[in-house]
Amino acid sequence: MATAIEKCVHCGFCLPACPTYSLLGEEMDSPRGRIYLMKNVLEETLSAADAQPYIDRCLGCMACVPACPSGVEYGDLLVSYRMLQERERQRPPLDALARRLVIETLPYPKRFRLAAQTGRIGKALRGALPEAFASMLNLLPEKLPSPLPAPPVLPARGELRAKVALLPGCVQQALAPEINYAAAQALAANGVEVHSPPKAGCCGSILLHVGAEQQAIELARRNFGQFPDDIDAIITTAAGCGSGIHDYELLFKDQPDADRAAAFARKVTDFSAFLSSLGMRERTGFAHERRVVYQDACHLLHAQGQQSEARALLMQIPNLRLLPIADAGMCCGSAGAYNIDQPAIAAELGRRKVASILAAEPDLVVSGNIGCITQLRQQLKSTGNPLPVRHIAEVLWEACAGSE
Amino acid sequence: MTARAPGSIAEIQSLVQNSDRVHVVGKGSKTALHNQTDGAAIVDLSGMSGILEYQPSEYTVTVGAGGLVRDLEAALKQHGQYLPCDPLLPGAASIGGTVACNLAGPRRFRYGGVRDFILGAQLVDGMGRAFRVGGKVVKNAAGFDLSKFLVGSLGRYAIMTELTFKVFPDAPCFRSLRFNYERLDDALSAIFFINQSAYELDALDLIPAADGWSLLARLAGFQESLPQRVERFAAGMERDTAPSDIATLAESPNLWDPLAELSGEFLVKAALAPKQIPAFDRMIAGARRRYGVGGNIAWLATDDVEALAAALRNCGLRGLCLRGAVHSAVIGAPADDALAQRVKQVLDPEHKLV
Amino acid sequence: MNRAFIAALESIYPPQRLLTRDVELLPYESDALTAFQTKPAAAVLPDSDDEIIATVRLCHEHAVPFVARGSGTSLSGGSLPIADGLIIGLNRLNRIKKLDPQQRIAVVEPGVINLSITEAAQPYGLYYAPDPSSQSICTIGGNIAFNSGGAHCLKYGMTSNHVLGMKVVLADGTVTQFGSESIEGVGIGPDLVGLFVGSEGLFGIALEITVRLMPQPELYRTVLAAYDDLGRAGDAVSMVVASGLLPGAMEIMDRLAIKAAEASVKAGYPDAEALLIVELEGETLQVNAEFEQLRGIIEASGAFEIRVANSEEERARIWKGRKGAFSAVGRLSPDYIVQDGVVPRSRLGEALVEIGALKEKYGLDVANVFHAGDGNLHPLILYDGRAAGALEKAEALAGEILALCVNLGGSITGEHGIGMEKRDYMPAMFSEEELDIMQALRRAIDPLEIANRGKMFPGGEAPALKQHGMHPLEKAGVISRE
Ligand SMILES: Cc1cc2nc3c(=O)[nH]c(=O)nc-3n(C[C@H](O)[C@H](O)[C@H](O)COP(=O)(O)OP(=O)(O)OC[C@H]3O[C@@H](n4cnc5c(N)ncnc54)[C@H](O)[C@@H]3O)c2cc1C
Ligand code: SF4
Ligand code: SF4
């Protein structure tokens, strides 16, 4: 932590990359300012409670990391700081309740479904609820899709090129089971045998993002041993899971099973990265030209440095035209549980993102992360725009299979 | 009163200290500036001349302010260098006068004007204090930049005795072209086209012609590439700006002297933006004119300076009268001089310098 | 800061834009020169120039000192707050009000980021020329205060040469406007734009700025040459200048700076004592002709490796290392001081030898990055704040470098300004009378000396230099730094 703080030379190069800074224009809501605040808290010249609102407003989008010439590992700093603070933190009752809800429901598809049902009842009462709850309700679709379990093993089609397992994801399983389903199909179509271990669950990342360290560790642990040993990779279709798992090293620091966590983390690969390094075999493409905007998920672009993988895949598809947009690297405001914690900022970022997407006049938006997809759909809906937003796995499946 | 020609800074200081009003003349080439100076001690700076420091490899030169521009240019030319702000009237004007009046010529188009090439100065102010402003190196960010302030200051704030400029290597070869347009708007569109293109012109002037408007353009560069560049530029202009006629012109001294063909009792320089030209031009019927530097400077000659002043005022513009008997050399819209007044208060509180 | 003043601010600003709590003010404590830290009494974040004007007038009325702040990237403590003073943060004023590609001008608010002007002008084939290394974040207001420049200022000049007009509020609340949309700028009358630019925020606040745009060069040809001797790279620069070429940029980095840049952006620089970057820019045909000449010169200059950028990507890579070199040094050393001095180009070699000797004398590492074309040196002095007395030693070394610059006929700053850091070196460059005149000018504009009080002029209280030392948690054994 201290290394990260001391490495910061206060040059400000990270400021333009930071969504909250560009929105609020104030130093406390910039990476440089947050580092400074954390430093003051650690040095005990500032109380943690005073600094908290500004740290809470950080999206954790990591756009500041590649922007920093001095190599400040902001991500490590933030995660460690949040873990440290969470242990001591007192939240106001309502906040604490909302957070409890996040911690207790989001990681568990069944509970989440349940909450969602009640949520729908809650929609009628939205006006009476505090903003934090209202925004959570906004995320819920009118009707939850029915579960769409993938078979435990989906055989490769044609020549076998690799064996992988799918990480089920949590919120995503409830909100959009079709994503993993499509991912499995797209992989199989490209010669990959796909396992979906029935007992695997949430990786804990979403809790790590809100600093609920203990719960995160427990969830993560449950997954070790659920996956076959002879697979080439564990595939995630949610960017947040991917980058969260790469933070296991920090999470499991000084834990007895740190080695196991590291081994697990090494196997985890994002869907697009995996397929792009394997190389697409099938690409029938679309009958008519599709104008596509690819929305980078922060946790792929900034946290995992994946700028070109998904784009490379999309560009290989016949009749798919990839359109550039302004401020492509700017967060859409989704950021894990952020649109639940900081609804106003999330909404404004979403509004800006949608505006720059629409300026490119696409007929399809593609992303690699459920959070971004939900956020964009929500924002588009509020502007009354019917533009579809889909996961890259779905688009590739359609393109590979020529929509069987 | 006869002019005195001090030969040293100390002499100038004592002259200022012992006079109520002081008026500086360089070479006296801008006669309009010397009209309202009755009773003032006239300081002739021609004694303060000569190249004081010149290291071609530094791109800098320091000269006495009273010297002729022509002599400076000749010294630079020996080393293949030039003053890119292209002072006007090199044969008649002093270097100090060029700075005081901010008189740059057509080649200012390429790299910038007097303000862009002045680096520092030695001054005697209205209190008789002698001091330096700016620096002698091409880059310097220490202290307030009073050297730039001198540009256009008309000798009213301090007397310049020494000036340091940035200089550049000059091009070995030049080619000039003329494009004719029937309407002013078309000629202006051609300027806008050039402004957004990658053609690098050495100079670009807009001149009324018998049957419309002419754009006079010049390119400068190496022998090897110049003919091809000229060809490409002419072709581009022909394709995109549809001139009614294109001609290659022989280089001659008068071709690029904006004042050569401007006859009239009064000669005025005004700064304006190209888009102000149409409205302004409609108002100055009768004035001879040339819009130099891509339409950013108007050179105007007229016998009716009142009408010209009114037209300038109407367009929110200001002009500097260089020739002719005027009450005040600056005509047209009044300047917002809140900041200039503060400087005056410090450098010449008794208003000695006129 | 009295209650009435705060109350008056409250009538201008909603609570979110009037910062008074510690947690809100701490992040404004320093600019990019972190050796100085001062917490302001309050900060405001105006949304309009009317708010700025009202604020400045209030400050004048209540004799409260203020500091305008752009992005706080000043390297000389220029935007360091004043204790008991007000910070006026201009980042929210970031609109480009007008872009007229035909006349090649833009009218912008002071908080507009330098690079965003170029981004806005790019579709029209234009760009904003001054390119400080910090261009992705520094604001036009800050650029104006320091007359900032960058690697590409040899040909077309610094900020001052690209500002045509301004609306400003002087420190006493007077609002005034000068200059125009003509490339002549002020044109008739003293060049007030030239005077205001470089005044380091001591005259007042720039509210609206008209800048000129330049056509994007059709072609860049960029050469990277590696030398096993720093002096030889310097000689190569003299050879280029003597040949009559006018490159857009000429930059030198020494071994340590190369190492930092490599660690940061992995530009793939050759392993060398010195790297020279020369870039030609302009019309394709002309640049290609010039390039042949340049190649001949560089080949004859004793470089052991020459690389020519063959694509925009390769060019960007060459520059990325150079542009990020300052902050990249943060990877090599826990602490460092960025210096900025100018020497006549012909004495560059001498200066480098002297700096080498000083390095030995102080036992500190110095990385050199410089705009070789205009003799602007940026020595980066590395030290470890944890060692007792290290900061003082580094400061002393920095001071000697500045003295060296003045002795060689140069300047104590080329682009970072005097700010808080170099106040005490002003007498080395200016006589007492010259300083008096500047002071008098300042007081004629700002009788109460409220605008950026304590900067530029020697004397007055300076905040204590901050000794980094051991981190409190480190002392307590909780954390460690490798
Ligand atoms: C890594 C790094 C690299 C750098 N590279 C360069 C370089 O190559 N070239 C260079 O010249 N500089 C460089 N700098 C220095 C710095 O970026 C410049 O000085 C820049 O102009 C400061 O802009 P800012 O917006 O951060 O201003 P701030 O630091 O916020 O303020 C600087 C000064 O400007 C004043 N000011 C701000 N806005 C206004 C306004 N509207 N009106 C009047 N005064 C105002 C402030 O009061 C202060 O005195 C570098 C800095 C860093 C950290
Ligand atoms: S870019 Fe890096 S070093 Fe610079 S302020 Fe941001 S975090 Fe600190
Ligand atoms: S993680 Fe994102 S929101 Fe947080 S400081 Fe970095 S750029 Fe800003």
C-alpha cells in the first residue's frame, strides 16, 4: 500500500481518465486526490469516516492505472484500503441495510431471484424508497428469465482443440442465463469441450469490490476443487469476475490456501481473450451488414489490459462493421455494485456513454460484461431507444453458427 | 526643437530625467507618429545602432534599436538567416520603430509577427531608469514578459535602446503565384481552404484587382522540392477553389511590398480577422487596400482619414496611421486599456514619453 | 478567513462547490511539486466566469489572497495554496466555446485541457501547437500563467505565441479584454496578451482565451539516434542547426532518463548513454527533401544506432517514452526534483559536463531530459527522502544547476516558471531595480497583493520544505517499502 502511495508523484496524468473526476471536477474525486486521502488516513492525519464518501465514489474502473506513468498500482491500493477500512467501518443504518442486501443476495442466484420477485412488488413503492434501493430496483427486468442450465459437459464440435470449464457467475445467472449458454455453444462450435460444474458458484468478486473481505474469501474457497484438473482454462463471461479473481493474490495474502487461490486464478481467462488466442474456426457471419459498437468493460480494458481481443474477434466476422466512439475508455457507470451504491453518478455516466454510442449510429451494442449490458439497456430504455445490447458470446454464437 | 542623438544609455537617461516631455524617433519613417509632439525633446536613436551580439547557431541576435532594419537583414542573410516577422520598410525603418509600431510584412504569415520573435530588450523608462526585460536565450519564463508588451507600444512606455530577437534559417528559393477570383467571398473561401490544408505558404495576401480579387501566394523551400510543391499547390487550388485565372509571377521587390501600390495622403495599418473583411470592405469605398497575411492585416491608403476611422470604428477595429497629418496616430474603436494604464503608471507616471 | 467572507461565498456557491472541510481541502494542498504543502482556508469551484469575477471582487474587498488553480501540475509550486487563502479551482470551466477552423481559431474557457483543443480541432486538420509533456492534463489557464511549452515549440513558439486574445479579471476585480481573432492579436497598441501570458497568476485570472490553431503537418519524419557519449548527442544538435534545417523538435535523454522511460512505457529504446530525437514536420515533399539532409548529418554524427519511425505507431512509441519521462522517474527513485533551466544552445555541452561534476560532488543521481533545440534543460535530481538531509542536498544541487545556467548566459526557467520554488533565484537573473519595477507593476494591478501572494518574488515566508522521511506506518513496522 505504501509503495503505491509513495510512487504517486502527484503529476495528475491520471485525472483525465477518471470518470468521477471528469464528472465532478474536484480533486477529492480524482485518483490523485483519493490516493492523497488514503495516505492521510493511513498516516492518521484524517479520519477514515471523512475520507469514506470519496473512496466510495470510486468506481474501481481502473482507468487511472494504465494512465499513470509512474506505475502506481491503484487497484491494489484500493482493494487493500477497502479491506482495511471495512473491518473498522460503521455505516449509517440505511446504508448498512442496503449493503447487507448486496452482500447477502447478489452472490446467490436463488436468493437474488427471490429478492427480485419481491423487488417487483417493490417497484410500485419505488417513490417511497430511498434512492439506493430505487436504483437497485431499476436494474431488475420486468420479468426474470427462467433458468437455462447448460449441460454439465457440452462436447466439442469437430476436432477437439481445448477443454474448459465455465465459471457460472452470480447475478448474471439470474439476470441473463443465456450468456453462459451462448458462451458454451460458441466455444463448442469452435472445437472446445465445455464443462459447467454444477456445484460451482460466485467467485466473490462482487463482494471484494465493496470491501466485504471475509465473505469474499469464503465464497472463493467454495469454488476450489469444483473444477476438473485437466482443463485448459476456466472461462468467465463477466469481466468483474475475471479481474476480481486476479485480485485473489491480495485477498488470500497470509491465508493458508494462498497457493490454491493463486493456481485457481492463473487458470481463469476471459471468454474473448481465450477465444481470440485459440483463434476462431467458425465464422459464418451475418447476412446483412451490422453496425456494431463494442463497449469496453473497465474490468477488461483497464484492469486486465484487454483492448484488442474482443475487437479482433468481432472484426473477423463477415458483414460486421465495428464503429469507433468518443471516450471509448470511459466507464459506463455500472462498475460492479456501483449503480447500487452511487446511483446519481452511475446514471450520469450512463447517460454520457449512451450519448457517445448513439452518435456512432450503430444497430447493435456489444459488451463483455453483464454489468455494462444491464446499465446500457437501462439507460437506452430511459431515452426510449430500442437499440439492442448483447453479450459478445451471444453475438459470436450467432455468427459462428450462422444462427442454426 | 532639434533632435538630439544620444550615443549611450546614460545620455538617454539624463535626457529623460531632465525633460518634461520626450519623443523618440527611430528613422522617422512613420511620419504620422511625429505630429503631436510639440515642445517635446526629440530623441533620435540612430546613434544606438549596430549588431551587438550575433551567434547564428543560437538563432538569436541582439542589436541597437536605432539601426536600420535593412542592415540587420543583411547581416542575417550572410548566415542564411532572416527575421521571420518580416519588418516592413526595411530601407527606411529602424528596428526600434518596427517593434514600437508592430510592423510586420507578408512573410509574417509563415511563422509569426514581431511579438513572436522579440526575446528581450534594454530600456530607459519615463523615470529615466535603465533596465533589461526578457532574456537573450530563445526560451525564458522568468519574470513578467515586458518585452512583448513593447510590441505596438509606440514608444509611450519606455525607450528601447537594445533589442534581442529570435531568428530562423531562411529558405533558399521562392516561387510566387496569383489566383484570381471574381468575388470577394470566393477569394476568402480560398483562404479558408488554405488555412485548413497542409500547404505551407511563405506569404499570402489578398488584393483587389480590376475584375475581382487576387490572392497572391508564395512558397519557399529547397530547390529540389519547390517546383513540385508549387505544382501540387496550384493544382489543389484549381481543383478546390475554382479560381478564374492562375499565373506564376516573377519574384520582384515590389511584388511583396504591401505598401508599394498604396498611394494616398494617409497610410493606415489595421489588424482584423478574415471574416471581418466583407463588412469592412463595403464601408471603405475609395480607400486603396491590401489585406495581407491571409487577410489578418489591412493596409489602407486614403485621402479621407475621417471616413476610414469611422469605418474602423463601425467594425470595432483600430488602425495605426503611419503617414499623413492626424491628431492621434491610433484611429478607430477605442481600446480597453485598463491593463496598459497600469503599466504606464509604473514606467512613465509623469507621462513624459509621448 | 473571516466569517463574513465565507458567508459571502455561500451566497455565490452551493455547498458542493464551496469546500471548507479538511477532507475537501487536503487534496488541494500541493501541486506537482509535492515538497511544498499548504492547506488553503477554502476552495471554490466556479461554473461560470461571473462567479469567478464575483469571487475575485470579494477577495479584493476582504483582502483575502487567492490562487487560481488549473490541474495543479505546476512543477514550481505555482498553484500551491496560501494558508488563510482561497483556491479558485477552474476545472469545471472546460468548454470550448467556439471553434472556427476556417480562421484557425478557438475560443476556450480557462479550465480546458490543452490536449482537448487538439482533439476538437483534429477533424478539421488542425491542432493546438504548444505541447507540454503534461498536455493530456494541464489546462490552458495554467499554460498561460507559465507560458508553457514543449518539445515542439522550436518552430512555432510557446503558449504566448498561440494566444491571440483574452478576457481577464484583474486582481482588483477589473474585467478587461484585449487582443482579437486576427492572428495579429492585439495588433495596435502594446501587446497586452504578451504581458499577461507568463505572469504566473499574479495579475489576475484568465476567463476566456482565443487561441490560434495550426494546420496539422502533412508528414512527420522522426529519427532516434543513440550515442555512447552525451556530448556527442549535443554536438549532433549543433550540426543540425548549422545545416540550416529547422526541425519541429530536438530532444535529448541521458542514460538514466532512458532507463526510467523504458521501465514505464517499454518504448524499446536502445541501451545508450544518450538518445537524440529529431523530428521534421511539414509538407511531404519539403520534409522528404529535408530528411535526406538530416539523415546525412545524423549518420556523420557518430551515432551507433539510428532508427527512423516508419509509421505513426513507431513515432508515437518514440515520443511516449520522452513524454512520460518525468513521472516515469517515480519508478526509479522514491523522490525527485524536476529542474528547469536554459543555457545558450552552444554551451549545452559545457553545461552537461558541469552537471556531471555536480552529480559526483553531491553523490546524487541526476537524469537529464532536455529540449535540445532551445537549450532548455530538465535535470531530474533523484534522492531518497527517507535519508536524513537528502532533500536539502538535492535542493542545494538544484540551486547549483540554476546558478550554472545563469552563469552560462541562460535563464533559471524555460517553461515551469518561478512559482514558489525559484523565488530566491530571481536576484541571480534580475537586478534589484528590475525586480522593483516588476513588483511595482504587480502592485499597480494588485495593490493588496492578493493574487498568488508569495510567488515569484524573493522574500516572504515560504512553507517549510516537506521532508518525506519514513512513513509513520513504516516506523510502526506495519508496512514496508521494497
Ligand atoms: C509530468 C509533468 C510534465 C510537465 N511537462 C511540462 C512541459 O513539458 N512543459 C511545460 O511548460 N510545463 C510542463 N509541466 C508543468 C505544468 O504542467 C505546466 O506548468 C502547466 O501549464 C500547468 O497547468 P495546470 O493547469 O496544471 O496549472 P496549475 O498548476 O493548476 O497552475 C499553474 C499556475 O497557473 C495559474 N493559473 C491557473 N489557471 C489560471 C488562469 N485561468 N488565469 C491565470 N492564472 C492561472 C495558477 O495560479 C498557478 O500559478 C509538466 C508537469 C508535469 C507534472
Ligand atoms: S498518474 Fe500516477 S503518479 Fe501521477 S498523480 Fe496519478 S497516480 Fe499519482
Ligand atoms: S478506479 Fe476509476 S473511478 Fe476510481 S480513481 Fe481510478 S479512474 Fe477514478
